[in-house]
Amino acid sequence: MPSRSFLSAAVGAAAALCLAAPAAAVSQEQEEGGAPEEFTISDPRITEASGLVASGLHPGVYWTHNDQDVAPNLYAVDSATGETVATVTLAGVTGRDMEAISRGPDGALYVGDIGDNDGVEWPEVWIYRLPEPEELADATVTPEVFTVRYADGPRDAEALMVHPGTGRVWIADKQDDGTGALYAGPEELSASGVNVFEPVADIDLWVTDGAFSPDGSRLMLRGYFTTQMYRWRGDGEDPEPLAQRIVPRGPTQGEAVAFSPDGRTLLFGGEGAGSEVEPAPLTGQTRPDSVAAEDEAAEETPPGREDGREGRDRAEAGSGDGGGDGEGGVSVTVTTAVILAAVVVLGARSLRRRRSS
């Protein structure tokens, strides 16, 4: 029979291997990230965060800007700390009243210098496009400039949205009666001429920002105190307002909204120094189509047949006291086999010694 010291060593090794698999799974989950959490913008330069968009290159980072700044700056804010990790200054533009930021399917950042709340008299406003920096470092960038006019004259607007599928740019304005309208830009913006935006739908909201879901199936428009989610139709002429409302928990005078990269959460930002960014998980009909489909598929998947590696491992490992879950179950099975093999070998050696004696 094997000695007690051998069994103790074998059991210790088994325990170490069994514990290693769950630790690896947790590490992978941490790397993939979870739902965004509330954070506070700590940069004292950011006193009126008027737009917000998730980075497409840097997980956990959100781009924001002031609406009327001493310089046309974009700030990359780390949502884990609330600190600014990069400042991008736009060269060659005035940044008269930057009100919105969005990201297009080309990966570029679109900045709307579209505010006009001092009399609504500017015949032209501008959109700036620049590639998102691959490295988070302070830089000066010269953006591409697009001149914008509205078909029905000057407007005051604070919401600019780029559709993630078509790349078409949309603007929602603010009108004196507390309502607004949705404007469609050309199918493609031109840097050499004037881009005329046409009104396509009335909006019963004084809009301060907006965002498309990552899959393009939802349009969120927010005001200072309330919001309206729409089921998006491709031409924008008849967006369907959803009955389910999302009320921001954050501070009043809200001016920014963004979807998380996975489309499951909205983030609401407010004005003022040290402003908080509040997450709001989406439920029911407010969930984008892709999120709803994922949730329905997960609900219909039978136990032990989950999608992805964890489900396959769990099905292969089987159930019972020695099976465990996922990769942990496989590790337990392999470890048990190793221990049994060692016991058999040592037992056989002991038996041979007895016979020879």
C-alpha cells in the first residue's frame, strides 16, 4: 500500500489543481469586463460635459468634452478611476459650441459643433471627424471639417448621432416650445461643400443629447430630466417611441448619454465640475434587438448546453460529486485519474516485493 506521506502529497496536488481552474475562469471574466459602474469625472477642466461616447479601442474609457471651452479639447476618461488619461486638442477649428460626440462604423470620432443658443442665428455649424487615437496620450489633431446647414434655417441643437450601420449622421434640435425635430444628413458627408440636413420627424422632447445602440436598433434621446427611447427604422421618418421610460438617477441638468459597448447599459452624465456618470441597465423593450436575442437564446438553452467553452466543458465533464463545473470538472477528473494510477503502480510494486519474499 502507498504510504500516508504519498497520499497526503497526492491529495495536496489534487486540491491545488482543482482550485486552479476556477481561478483561471474568474481571471478571464475580469479581463472581459462586466457592467459599467458609476464614476465621477475628476478633471477640474471638465466643467460642462456635454457629450459622451464609449471608446472603440480602449475598454472602460469614455470620450467627453465641454460645450464652450477655452480650447476645443476631447478628454478620454477612465471609468475605473474617473481620471483623464488623454487630452486631444483639435487644431484649426474654433470649437464655438461643441455639444455632442459620437462614433461611426469607421471607428472615427464625430464631434458636433452645433450649439446655437444665443439667438439661434448662425447660418452654418460644423461637424469634426478624426480617427480615435490608438494610444492614450496627449496630442493635437487636425480633424476633417464638414459644414452643416439646416433646410429650414438656423437651429439650436445639442444631439448628434452617427448610425453604427450606415454611418449616416443625424441631429436633434431644441425648439422654444420644449419640443424638437430629427434631422437627417446626407448619406455621406462632404468636406468640400455644404451638407444640408433635412427634418424628417417631430420629437416631443427638448433634446440635450442622443445615442444609437451599438446594433443600431434603438435611438435614445435625453432631455434635462427625462428620456425617450425609439425603435429605429432605417429612414428615420417614423421612429417608434417605446412606452417604457428610463429616468436618469443622476444630477439634474443632464446633458450627456451613451450606450455601453455591449448595448446593455445607458450611461447618463450631468453638468458641473466633478459630475457623476450614472449607469442604467436596460430591460424589456428598451433592450436593443441583439441584446434581447442573446437573452432569449440564453433562456432557451437547456442546462449543461450553454453557449461557448464553459458550456461545452460542462457537458463533457458530466455531473455528480466528481464532475464539478466547467473547466474545474475536467481538472478534477484528470487529477483523480493521476492519483489512482499512482496508487495502482505503488500497490503493484508492493505486491511484487511480497511475492519475491
